[in-house]
Amino acid sequence: MVLANRAERMTRRAFLPRAAMAGMGIGLARVNGFAQAQAVKATPVRTFLDSMGVCSSITGRGETLAGTIASMRYTGLRFIRCGIEDRNSVEDMIELHRQTGVRIAYGLLSGGTDLARLLDEAGRLARAGALLAIEGNNEPNNWGVTYQGEFGGRDQSWLPVAKLQRDLYTAVKADPVLRDHPIWHISENGAQTDNCGLQYLTVPEGTDCLMPPGTRYADYANCHNYITHPSWTGLHNNQTWLPASPGPDCPVDGLYGNYGRTWAKRFAGYGEAELRTLPRVTTETGYPVGDLVTEEIQARLFLNLYLSQFKSGWSHTSIYLLRTRSNEPAHHTYALFKIDETPKQAAHYLHNLTSILADRGESSQERSLGYSIANQPETVHDLLLQRGDATMLLVLWGERFEGGVDEVTVDLGAEFGTVRIYDPTQGTSPIGEHANERRIQLRLTDHPMVLELD
């Protein structure tokens, strides 16, 4: 489920974190300390906002439809990850979509095997335009499944898990309503006890997997790369950037340990070059409030988390958890909202960020920007976005969670008539404005700043 249960799992591999690479989009040549960059193509801001999701039972486990609607409207998050174990009514999920535009990543979740029910309910969501994706089992190493009379997962053979996921994929792709929706893999496939090939989306030729070559499991890899781990405790610089890495430098339970070389039995999967382009999503991540992490620090981590994940190639990221659940009160340390639906600091800061970035207008114009950051520190990262009205938004975030400040100068590559500076930890109004400027100086610590370029 979440980190509280993770200490009880099998011993994982521990990767020592290496220094994170500086933000992408910077060329090699330097003049007066500035990287002479080729123009970076802006990503539609809507694509980034659509990547931001959260785990929620919507109307189960003490949550209410009215509260979920209000919470999603306030934070501006775009999708919810839930499944058949939550016992939601399809009508409530469709009403949530109708009122907020939120879509549902719907799955079997923990121990679920009822494919007929999953396909029926996912089909109803799809016909209403409310379905984002279909997901396989949640953490079979914790819950296990009984499929076709066989128990699998946990410390037993994972063949029943593999057969269930194969049949889910086949059934969805044969359904005329569902077949164009992506299928997200099971989570924690790195724990498989026997080599069923679950470390692949499709089992390739030339492997010794128990399932035959060509077996198709999913369209997207799926991880629970929480930004803390029993082997990587505390607060570190690049606390959100490193867990998003697709390579072996990831210090937590990430893409490499589930799809590169499995963390439990070290079964070989994709090579490092293949991992960098592997379609992938995160269906659980987060960091609980505790001794070192206050609600304020958690809120800053969550702002950076969505940005680091997206910049590192994760198409969708779901934070655990929207609201404290009545059946799991101990998980209140993860939640964005208290059990009485009062927003915590993380909810306020996400509201500010999504409000600052809010899209407007429609345009087919694709814009680029030849920006650069002089002597860019390894704890500073950047993402160029574009609204529908062609306004560009350059987001920069600091990852100095061990303390300190990075003073940077951003060369925008050209003068802009107006550059507005926003800080989502300060509100939704600009904290500064420059006229006819090409170079902007910023002090970055542990959260994002947004440059709006007019």
C-alpha cells in the first residue's frame, strides 16, 4: 500500500544516490559562463497539468463525493487513481468528471481478480469520457491474488499474477470501447519470485521468462517510487529529482529496480537506454509528515515532485493521498486534506501552482525559447511550458533540502516586454515584474519559481 507497509517487505536493493544531472535543454558551448543553448520547444501547459493526479477512494473509506469534488477543484489536480476495491459507484465517478473534468485511472487494485466487473465499470466510465487508463494489480508482493484457482504473488509463484495481467490486456484490447485506452502495468513487479517476465511490457524473444515471448502485459510501466525509502531516509538535496531517475542511480524503489533489474531476484529487464524512453507512470508516491518533514516541507516537496517526475519522463504521477481515510487514520501523514476535509499546506501550494499555470486560449502555434542558465547547479532544474494563448512559462525549481541557496541568472535568449515572477509558496499574484529584460536573477532553495514571459 504505502511506506508504512514497505518496511515489512523483502529486503530491497539499495542504490547509492549520485549527483543529479543538471536540467536538460542546455548546449555544450559556453560564452561568459552562459550555456549557448539551442532553442527548447515548449511543452503545452495542459499536458503538464494533466499529468498531476492523486490517490482517492472518491466516495469510499469515509470520503464523500461533495468533499472529493471540492478538493479536486481546489488543488487543480486532473486525475484520480482508484479501483474496484474502493467500491465507488460508477455514477459518482461520472458525476465527479462532469463537475470537475477529472478523469479516472481505474484498476484491479489490491488482490482484485474480477475482470468482468473491471471491464464493465471501465466501459461505462469510457463512454462518459471519464476514463484515463486501466491499471493492473496493486503490489502483489503485499496482497497476492487467487486467479483461476491458483494463489500467486507474495512469496509464492507469480505465474497467476502474470496470467491475470495478460488476460486483462487481451480483454481490454478486444473491447471496442476500451481498446484505445492505455493499460498501466501492475505495481511492484520488481518483487516477483520467479521470472514471469513482468519486468517487461511485452515479453521479448531470447529470454528465459516463464511466460512465452510476445506475451503482452501493459502499455505503460508502473512504479511506486516514493521519494523516501528505508534505505534512503532523511532529507537530501535532489530529494524529488533522484527518485524520478530511470537509471540505477535512483535511490528508491524506481523504474530501474522494477524494469531494469528486479530488486528482489535481480532478473534482467530493459537496458538503461531503453528505460529512458520507456512509457511510464507513477501510481503512488509521496513523503509523510514526520520528525524531519513538517507540513511546510512536505508541501514544497510535493510541488517539486510533480515537476521532477514530468521532466524526467513520467507521463502521469499520482500522489498518495488526497484525504485521510476513516479506515486508515494512520495514513493522515501522507494526505493533502485532513479527515474533516480541511486543506493542509500541500493542498494550498498545489492550488497556487495550478492557478499560476492555468491554461487559457486556444492556439496551434508551437513556440521555442533559446534560454540558458549560467553555471547551472545540479540542484536547479527547469521546464518550459506554453499556454494555449502562446504565453510561455519557464518553471525553475531548487532542490536544496539540506539547506542553502542557489543564486542563478537566467538568460532568456531575447528581451521580453514583461517578465512576471511567481512563487507558489507566496500566493497566486506576481512577486516581481521586469520590463524589457533578457536576464533574470533568482534565488532558488527548495521550491519552484515561475517566469511568465509576455
